Amino acid sequence: MKRARSRITETRTWLGEIPIRSRYTAGVAGQLFLTALKERGELIGTRCAACSQVYVPARQFCERCFAELTETVKLKPEGTLKSFTIGFVDHDGKRLKKALALALVQLDGATTVFFHRLLDATDPSKVRIGSPVQVVIKPKTKRTGSILDIEGFKIKV
């Protein structure tokens, strides 16, 4: 039997520009989430009455059974670290001055995961899957109605 050989290919890039402008809208449920975050510092999700999934940030329709989501849920700003990565280069391949840690966290009461920065966690040997985390929200005077009103997750010690 002949074994297939894997081929390593080099990644090629071309410099250039694509003159595209776009505007992102958060939608009805996303706006509900961002308004609660900005005005009250709260994390709002939605619960599916049909299949019991709890989405955070809030969604308008269930991604599993397609039911409309009308029940909102206020979540505590804490959860569990499910996965993480630490980046040392930017999207252009240039070395970062300070490593950037990103995490997937399941907030307590949610069935989905939330993606954001993992604060003060640039040494992978000190980060553990399953660690409890706290959501760090900017002070009210610095919030703008953006997902960046959340500074990130901090591992609880």
C-alpha cells in the first residue's frame, strides 16, 4: 500500500488594499446587551424556552433550534475559563511589545462561551483551564456602549 506524503506549502501574501467600508449594527438583542452594559454595568443574556440554552451576549434567535428568544437573563460577572491562547505577534506578523491573551469563558448561568481578553495572563504556565474568572467592566464614566466596555477577564485568586 502506498502512503500519501504530506506537502508543506508556504504562505504567500500580496500587499494591496481593498476599498471596502462597512458598518456593523448590533441588532435588537445586541443593542439590549450593550445598553445594559453601558448604563448599568450588567451582562444580559437570553434564554431559549424551547431548548434551555442561555446565550451571552443576548441573541434574538436560538442558534440551535431557531426559536425566537424573548426571555432575558441577568448574569453574574464571573465564570469559568474554558480555553485560552496567548499571542506574541500581531496580524501583520510583527512581534507585540506585550503578549496578548484571549479567552473563552462560560459565565455562570450561561450555556455558551464568551470571547474576550484575558487580563494579566501572559505566562501560559500560570493559566489553567477550569480557573474561575471575574469580568472586569470599565467605570461608568468610561463606557461607550461597546463590547470594549468590558476590559476582559481576570483570573480569580
